[in-house]
Amino acid sequence: MLTTVAYGLHLNTFAVWELREHLQTLYINMWELLHQLEYVRPDQRTVVYEEIQHIREQIQHTIDQLLQHDHTEHPRN
């Protein structure tokens, strides 16, 4: 018989894990967009710039969510 137990140190452990995974994906996407700037045609640069801005906003939103979870788990006295 094998028993498996999962123990989370915080109430939002899975939510935080998902957000970190999402953040990693966003960073990878950002690196790819920055790499595209090396070879994209001039008429396509505007589209890449817009995508970079969109990813930046998503990264900031995800970081804000992670900080909110942290403040919930570790409130200031």
C-alpha cells in the first residue's frame, strides 16, 4: 500500500504555482518577441512592438497577482 500526501505551506500554493508557471511562459514569449526584432521586416515592427507591450502588461498583471497572494498569506502588522 502506498499513501501519497500533499502538503502546502500556504493557502494559495496551487494558485501561486500556476501564476509562476504563467509568468515563466510570458518571459519565454517576451524573449522570442525580442529575438524577432533582429530579423523582422520594417513593416512588421509595429506589430511586434504591440505584442511586446501586451506581454509587458500581462507580466505586470501576473506579478501584481503574485504579490497580492503574498500579502494575503503574510499580512503586515
